[in-house]
Amino acid sequence: MTTRETNTIKSSWIPRRERIWVFSAIIISILFVLWEIWSLIHLPAATLHNRRFEQTFKNYGSNARLALFFVLANYVLMYIIKLRIWDQMANVKKAIVFLLRFVRRWHTPIAIIAIALIILHAAAVFMYGFKLDFNNLSGLLALVVLLPVPVSGLFRYRRLDRKWHLRSGLAFAGLFVIHAFL
């Protein structure tokens, strides 16, 4: 094989070292979503319009919120590590770098699980009854903005995204914060 042929052979979309964690997270997420959707569908109609069911979809949202804070910590730690103030504090910088490596390694699998929780949250909200209020509309807008994030994340692995993963992720984070806290 010549060097020209080896340069034209494309690597897979997901790097080898991350493949097992990403595929495991995808399988776990699909099974969890199918299981929970099946159990939501089989609930009696009286339960779906009960105040206690509202806690069910709020729990999905709360768990997704925790996972998304972990995912967004990747960007916060990268920003913090680029600040020049850490040059004088080597021990603190080493701790932040260690934390950044840990967060970066689990960024994609936790994001996949967070998307599964968001899907469950949205499905349960629609089953409960969608009202045109600020909270539901901001959540729906955040969900629409979330759609290109995983696709651009795949392009990010090959450096083809032109920062769309970061931009759409930050747009989603802004809308997510508005939905979650206002």
C-alpha cells in the first residue's frame, strides 16, 4: 500500500479509544428509553393527568439537568485552564487538568444518556398535556436547538464541524438554562 492510498483511507467516525463507551452509552440509552416509553404508554389515563405524574417527568428533567451540567463542565474547564492565572499555581492547574481529562473522557457517553433523558422528559410532558406557556415553549425551543448538537458532534470527531458543535451546544445550554431555571 502506498502512502497516497493510506492517506485516502478514512478512519471511522468515532475514535477507537472512545468507541466502546459511546456504543455502550447508545445501547443503554436505547434500552432505557424503550423501557420507560413502554411503561409510560401502559399507564392508566387517570394517572397521566394527575399531579403525581408531573413529578415523573420533572424527575427525568432533573436527571437530564445533572448530566448536562457534567457535559458542559468540559467547556468550562477548558476555558478555566486557558486562563493565565494558573501559571503560578502548578498544583491547582494539575488538579484542573486531571479533572478536565476525566470530564472529556465521559463527555460523549454522558451526553448520550442526557439526550435519552431529555427525550423521555419531552415525551412525558406531551403525555401529561402540552400547554402554550413560557416554560413549555422554552423547553420545546431548547429541544429543537439540541437536534443538530449530536450530528455536529460526529463531524467534530473528523474536524469537519467548523465549530458548529460548540455553537449549537452553547445555544442549547443558554436555552436549557432559561427553561430549567426561569
